[in-house]
Amino acid sequence: MDLFEYQARDLFESHQIPVLAGAVASTAEEAESAASRIGGKVVVKAQVKVGGRGKAGGVKLAENPADTKEKATAILGMDIKGHIVKKVMIAQAAPIESEYYLAILLDRANRNFLVMASVAGGMEIEEVAHKTPEKLARVGIDPNIGINKSKAIEIVKGGQFPSDVVDQVAEVLIKLWDAFVKEDATLMEINPLVKTADGKIIALDGKVTLDDNSSFRHPDHEKLVDHSATNPLEALAKEKDLNYVKLDGQVGIIGNGAGLVMSTLDVVAYAGEKYGVKPANFLDIGGGASAEVMANGLSIILGDSDVKSVFVNVFGGITACDAVANGIVQALQILGSKATKPIVVRLDGNNVELGRKILNDANHPLVQQLETMDGAAAKAAELAAK
């Protein structure tokens, strides 16, 4: 789960990472009120989960509360790379002397955690790594040891930070690691980490990604979820404990196992080139899916108005083909006349003959069975184009 900047700021503050005063506002009036409370000059910042908001006009300096209201009015409702601005953060302005970079992330390639620190902040870290790699420290962290004071100082010095800020930045890094671990994050980035004119080190902007798989340990994370941006079908799938991602195509996809589903997306995309259609979703019912799980998945896909046909591609292993077939029959019985979209089914593996027999005996007019994945994908694409 990616957080908005204001949420990252609040999370940093809760872990004693130094931040400037700030508040979130959904209206221009709320922005004006927040500016009055903060006092002095403020920065009005669009809250969107995408980069480039500064260039798009989504970050503006305001001189006073009235100016803040005017700037917030201009920013709220903006479309920044397809993201509509619904909230702004009102942040205290501060004179900046230097900008640095600090981040901790999950290093999947090396199955470890990685700290990156650089004296060159305020720009894309990829640019720093390419143009001035000597200014970027990349240090793997053993989670059993973590980051103590000496390790933090070693990392900060490796990032070529000036000697007068090494101790302060090291303290921030220690607190960032503490927050990273306690919040079960996969990314915590401060960019820029700034030195103000009075010598203070402040986290000016931040990105945080939390591990959804750890949500059972963090009931407080639920309040961070942006429900307004959640697709209703994805929300329903989450309630049913289904691994579903909405895409922008017309052929609904159901499979068992992420690898098979990804392969199915590929063959449907290839077959769809002839008919001008694409996969409409990713839906993995899992390796041990029951008839009920199959029925829930099919109901969700048939509820997608963009879907014109459905391709069910199952290789029976732990999930037997007869359970899948029973789930299809069950879902169609529940939906009744609401089910109007053709369903192409390809079954193979455990109990395949029984599964095919169940579907043949049901003889539902919407269901067609094919024996090969390529043939079934082509048929589903053809039906979606009609």
C-alpha cells in the first residue's frame, strides 16, 4: 500500500523523525484554516500517488492564508497524469540550505534490506546513480542486526554527507529503520532530507509503501487506505479473499496459480490482437480453490461491465477440475438471468473428465468447452469482439 505524502509525514512524526508542521485539506476553506494555524508562509502540495506534480503546477508557495485558499482552489481538481487531486497538504515553508537523500527498501533481488544515502537529494535517485555514483552509498542491512549508531554513521559518511550533519542524519537513519521495521514497510524514502538555514535536518518529503501482507499485525493501517481510489470490484474481491486486479480489457480471466494466470493473460493478449480485445483482469483462485471460491470469482468477473466474455483456464492439481466445474454451475445458478456473457472453459489435469462431464450435463447455453489453451483463448477473444 502506497501512502500519500501527508500520511508519510504523519507516520514519520509518530516515530520522532523531524518534520515541518503540516495539515491535510480537502477544500480551499480547510486549506486557508490550516495555513492560519501553521502561520507564516506555507507550501500547498497536491496529494497524488504519482511523480511530476511540481512540473504540473501541483506545488505552490503561498504567502498567507488568503493566498493559500487561492492556490488550493487552483490545485484541487487538477488532473496530474490521470490522478485527480482531491486533497492538498499545507506544509510550513522553511529556508533550505542543502538537500539530501535517504531511503530504506526491501531488496528482493538479494533477499535483504537496502539502505541508500546520498548527499545529492531533491532529484531522482536513478539520475544520481547514473551521473555521480560516488555520491550514493548502497548498503545491505542484516535484519537480525539492524542499524546502530556506528553503522548509521558509516552509511552517512559513505554517502558523502558534510561532517557537520553526519550525526544528525545518522540519528534520522536510525529512526527511519525503526519505523521501517515496526510498520512492516517495503519502502521508506525521504527525498529531500534537508538542512535548513538554522542547521536543522528535516524530512521535507517522503514516500512510504507498507506491506499489505502484514495488515493483520497493523489494524491501525486500515485508516490509511484510500477507499475512494479502490476499484469496487477489487474491494469485493478482497472481501472474498481473492487475488484480483482490474485491467482495461474485455476478456475476463480466471485461473489457478499466478504462473498459469500470467500465461493466460499472454495468450489472450496475443489472440486478442486479431479482434482488438485485451485481458480484462488478473484473477487467481489459488491452488486449493473450492467450488465456492470459483463461484465467487466468476460472480465478480461477470459483474464487470467491461467484460464481454470470460476465459476459465484451470489445470487441476490440488484444485480438482470437478470442483471448478461445480463452482461454475453454482455461480450461474446464483446469478440466473444476470449472467449474460459467454464463458469459455479449458480444463486439464486432476479429475478433468469428471469436470467436463459436470459442465456437459449442466448444458448451460453460455458455457463452451475447449481442450487447448490457445484454442480457448482465441474463442474467448472472438466472442468478446462480437
